[in-house]
Amino acid sequence: MEDRIFLSSPHMSGREEFYIHNAFETNWIAPLGPNVDAFETEMAEYVGMNGAAALSSGTAAIHIALQLLDVNRGDTVFCSSLTFIASANPIIYQGAEPVFIDSEPDTWNMSPQALEAALKEAENEGKLPKAVIVVNLYGQSAKMEEIVSLCDQYGVPVIEDAAESLGSSYKGRKSGTFGKFGIYSFNGNKIITTSGGGMLVSDDEEALRKARFLATQARDPAPHYQHSKLGFNYRMSNILAGIGRAQLEVLDERVAARRAVFERYTESLGVLEWVEFMPELEGTMSNRWLTAVTVDQERLGISPMDLINALAEENIEARPVWKPLHLQPLFKGAKYYPHEAACSVSDYLFATGLCLPSGSNMTVEEQIRVIRTVKKAVRSTLAV
């Protein structure tokens, strides 16, 4: 059996140990410290926002954002349906009700058309959402101008879940900077990683001050431990922030590497009529965190799961496109707005899509092995 090829494995720069060693040398082992402060500053500068708060996960960042927007029991929050469940779980943490919005074909992200229908109906019912969580799937920005314009029209703040799109851009601005709050994730499989961690960014520095307060158990300024509000243990450690600083230094290199992986896939597989790659909207630049494709099962006679299994037999990890949240058992009965009355784009993408190995540390030889395995599986089907 050949060595395993992972979907998206961590890729260290070699500088991480410098920052970790510095934390040990100065005994900044407990949460917070100079690396946390510097990581927040450097991230805010990179994306062009006024400030940032380093947290324990992207999920924690979404949860804090909802807290800052005063989302409570009985409220509703609109959320992209085609995404990982962490985008919506914090809505439940707050006792609020998620309402799911379909994708559209140009970006695979939140449909402005479906969002507009949902906002109109909510206004007519006298219950506009407290927030809209829009996700940038697999590195591709949603149609943020249209989405933000719609939300502004109805006075609804936007939380931009850019967990998968750090390093991407939309019309000259960094992904994650269009909403009231932006969210990044540094999970082990993301384009840069702190092993676990996240970041909340905003131009509202007072809100970020409150975010840090809430994320540090909401401890009041007193010589003893006093708490007037419910807080959380959500801050990033000084050691992990050091890893993040080293990773941030090579972020643009990682984006270039992932885009090169995508281009090799399109050169080798794009000529096949049965496959279509996730599009890149004009005026945007995707970090291509994962190379995602759809397959024409009727013409090919093979399903995405068949391809995933064929790759698994060769010790290669691949994965289906996210199962839409409106189809998840946890959210059974939740309201859902499709792109069109008879067309649920996210259902179609889930049924036909898969993600190929896309790590920035993949060798060309490893990628050739993936491509060869895919073509072999297709040839065996077509020959039947």
C-alpha cells in the first residue's frame, strides 16, 4: 500500500518552533500573551480590518458574534445551508431558530435570490432575522455586494463565515471583511492552522473589546473574581498563537500552492465532459482551499461516492460536498428557502459533488496518483 494522501493536511513553515520556543523561554504558557496580541494585530493588518480577537475556534467566533448582536431565544438567524454544521450550531447555543438559505450556481454560496425572498417574507411576518450568516464555501466568496446590499436594505447585520476562505479576495477586498463581523478558522485542515483556533475580525473596536471580555469568562474589573455576565472560555493560547503567526507569514504561498493544485486538476480532468469544477466568480480570487467538482452520474454511470471509494482503495482521502443543513436530522423541520421553487442548488451539489485532495504540501507525483486513480475508475465504468 502506497503512503496515504490526505484531503488537506497541516503544512508547517518551519518558523513555528521559533515562536513556540519564545513562549517557553519567557514562560508565556498560559492563555494570552505577546503572541496572541501580535497575531491579532498581524491578522487585522493582513485582511485590512481595524482589529481582531483570537479565539479557540471559528465556532467560538460565530458564537461570540451572535452574542454581540444580542441574538437570544425566540430570535431567528438566516444561514447558508450548504456548509459545515459549525456555521449554524451557535444559533442553537443561543436558543434562536436557524432559517436556511440555498446556494446559487455561480459561487455555490448563498443565493441572493433566495435571501431576498426570505427577507421579504420575514418582513411581512414582522420578524426579521437578528443576523445573516453567509459562508464562503471551499475558498470561494459569495456574492457579497448583493448580499450585504439586501441585508442593509432590511437593517440586518451580516456575519461572514470565512473559515474556508482566508486569503481569498472579492473585488479587491479580502474575504471575511464585508460583514459586521468576519470569522476565520485555523483548524488542522485549513489553509493555515494553529492546530485548533479561530479569529473574529471587525472594524468595530468596541465590539471586539466586548468579544475579548466575553471570551475570557466575562471577568469584571475587580481584585477578586467577579462576574456580572455569562462568559466563555474561548481565548486562544499564547503557544497556539505563535504557531498562527508563523503560518500567517506564508499564507500567500499556501494560496498559490492550492491554486496550482487546482490548475493541475483542471488541466488533466477538465477535458472530460462528465466533470465540472467549482466556478470562480469574476472579480474574485479563491484560495481554492479544496478542489471541488461535480460529476454527471447519468452520463458517466458512476457516482461521487463510487469515486471516493475508488480513491480510498488506493489510500487516498476524498470527501463528499457538505450535506446541506436543511437535510440534517438535527435541523429537521427548519425553514428553508431554495434558489428557485423547483430548484434546490445545494441538494444538487450534495448529490453530485466531491472534494479531491488539495493540500498545499501535496507533491506533483501525489497529485498525478490521484488523477490516475480517478481516470482508472472512470475507464473501468465506461468499459462495462
